[in-house]
Amino acid sequence: MGWLARKLSSSRLKGRQIRRSDALTDQVVAVDGWLSATNYRNTDYRNTELFQVAPAVTETTISNGCNSPSRYRTTHASIILPVYNEQACIHQTVNSVLAYAQAHPTYDFIFVSDGSTDQTVQILENRVAASGSDRIHILAYPQQGGKGYAVRRGIEIAEGDFVCFIDGDLAYSLDHLDLLLSELELYEVAIGCRSLVPDGNQGLKPIRKIAGKIYNALSRHILNLQYIDMQAGLKGFQRAAAIRLFSLQELTGFSFDVELIYLAKKLGYSIAEIPARVSPSHVRKRSKVNLLGDSLEMLRDLLRIRFNDLMGRYE
């Protein structure tokens, strides 16, 4: 059966357990309502393992639109799309994913709903079921854990040789994946960089540009990271690198991707940057940036990364 429920009607996880081949870890346990991975390292990732989800994390849904099992398929790449209350744009996202999936039959797409409270999950389930595609999957849970948490949950069930994540509202078009995956043939990590496109940030509201520049300046100073753009929602990993990096992940919110880059550099992984152009539709999207509040949160997270390293939590 693999990691997917055979039918949408039976997609609730019986006994809060998921058994699947090619697992990331020996066990996932809940601590105060949060999932934390244990024993990631020195694991044979091709063995069948058991993910255990404690009752505190209730009614996680994993579903797809097809009854056929996936255990004999080849999955070149798994693409994770974290979403939160995206009912306004989710139809367009699904349309784009369906078209892209048809042209890339060895790619899987995993929508991860991070505690959405609107109709996002219902729309996804209806659209995916109607499509009949066995390459588009949905994972949903009730508590909001943050974008980094959502991506990690997607990583846990990804089966591809390469694992990428891209913003669920397609702030960057799916066409970027071709170049991202091409770089991953040579590099262990690849990240999108808006600054490599002459007009990559054109049209973004000034407050978003200012917040990005502040964050990158703080990152370079505190973490000694010299990358121009570390927060574009477009990143990819070779499978082994993804497993290792997310096993060490401590941050699940705003700064999770900077922590991943810091860890990648610390572990000596090769990192490529690709041009990332912001989609016109995303440029018009209302900004949720609070310049003062978010800047303080950024600073706290960066100091926390440095502290975690000094305390040996990334060993």
C-alpha cells in the first residue's frame, strides 16, 4: 500500500500509524503536540520503518486521487508545496501542477496543509480525486506548525531521489524546477536567488524589499553566510542531504530555510544558486510583513541558530 491511503474515504490514519518503505527515520514521536524525529542518523533509509504519530497530533490526512499503489513506480523527484489558507489561489496552483506533472511523469507532488482553516484541503481533495492522478498527494493536520514544519513533514514521506520545495501559491513558477533539478545532478543543495535575475524583485512592495535586505545583512553578519538571497521559497536537495539536514532542523518558522543553508555549509555540502523570478501574481499579493516585528523575530532566530551550534545541537 505504501504511504498513501488507497481511497480518499479511508484516508484517516488508523491507529495514528503510517507504514511505508524508504522511511527517513526509525521513529517519529510527539512532544507537547510537536513531532520530533529520533534516530535519523545511521539509519538504513531503504528499509521499511514505522512512523508513529501520537494521539495528540490528531487526524492527519494522507491521500491521493488514485486507488493504485505506488510501490513499483520510479520517482525521480518529490516536490513539496506547503500551503496555509490558500483557497483563493489553490485552483490555479492545482491547474499548474496537473499540467506540469503530465509533462514530468516521474515527479511526485506533495501538498502539505499546515493547519489550514479555510477550504484549502477540501478543494485539494476534490480536485486531485477528480484528476485521477496518482502523482499528486495531500498531507494535512490541524495544528499550524510553521512552513519549516510543513516542509519537514513532506520530507518524511517523499520518495524521490531528489526533494524540492516550492511555495504553495507558486510565487515562483514550476518551470524553475527544471533548472533546480539540473543543478542537483552536480550539487547536493540548490537554492533560488532573486538577485540573479536583473528584475527578479521588480514590483515587490518596498517594505518586502527592505525586510529582505535587513535579513540578508543580519544573516551575513551573524552566521557568516555570504549568499545574496536565502529566503526564496525555492530549494532542492539530493535525497541523502535532505534527510541529514532535516534531521538536524531546529527552527520551523520564518527562518527555517536559512538554518538549512547554515547547516549545509557546516556539513560541507556543495550549494548551487539558480535565478528565481517572482511570479507577477505574487507581486500583487498583499504583504503580511511587519517590518519591526518581523525584523526582531529574524534577529532572534539568527541568534538562536548560532546558539544551537555553540551548544552542539547540530552535531
